[in-house]
Amino acid sequence: MTTLITGGNGNLATSLKKYINGDYYGKEVLDLTDKNCIRNLPQYDILIHTATGTNKINNHLPLLLSKAKKIFAFTSKQGTFMNWKKSGSIEYGLEKLTMNFIMYRHNIEGHSIQIFEPGHMESKEQYNNIANKFSQIYKIWNFEKNMIYDLCEDRYIGY
């Protein structure tokens, strides 16, 4: 079984390395803003998308999604629950929200993507706990609902 993990140098992907074998590609190896770079990827059995969201990455998500049979994407509280009261930039939340909708739209026909809400993570222990929990379920996960799955609460979250 071949597995691609995007955002390969991020905190979540670094924690996943302890549990999941695969190709961990950060932006220095896989530029998700470059269509040609994505086109050159081989076909994978599983894609685990942990990369941060940007408009340029989101523009190429459909091409990236075509490179795997089963897809898992990690969103964030900002992308799931858009906290409008939070001060500061909201671009990250909007980009994750956009990613969620692109994945949701893909699922209307493909039924191959599960979006996961990992909860708030700051410490290595928190990242490791989510990576461990995810690693125990991703191989046996069957698509059931076109909704976000909250890993902390073990429940689906509607859009």
C-alpha cells in the first residue's frame, strides 16, 4: 500500500512518521502550488493531506485528489468553526474552509475523502496523541458521511 503525506515537515506529519510509512513530502519536494509538480506524482493508494491551506494550493486540489484512491484531509478549528470573534488574520481559516468545501464537493461524486478535525494541538504530546489515534483507524476507515470527523470527540460534525 502506497501512501503520500503532504505537509511532510509540519508538526502533524512529523508525529505521523512514528506510525505510518509513506512518502512525506514537504514543499521543498512537492510544490502544491505547481500543477506540473503534482502531475508528475505517481498514483497512490492513500493520500494524507496535512499541508497548510493557501489559495494557490486549493486551486490545485482537484488534481492532487486525482492522485489517490482514498484520501484523508486534516482541517483546523478555524476551518471548521470559523471563529469570527478571534482577532488577527482570518486568511488561514478561510483557506481551510475553502479546502473543506472542495473536498466536500469531490465527495458528492467520489466518496473517497474523509476530512478530520484534529482539535487544538500545541505540544508534541498533543500532536503525537492525534497521530497515534489516526494511525489506528485510517487503514480500516470506510467513508460513511460527507462530514468532518472530530477525532477528539469521536463524532461527525456537519457543515
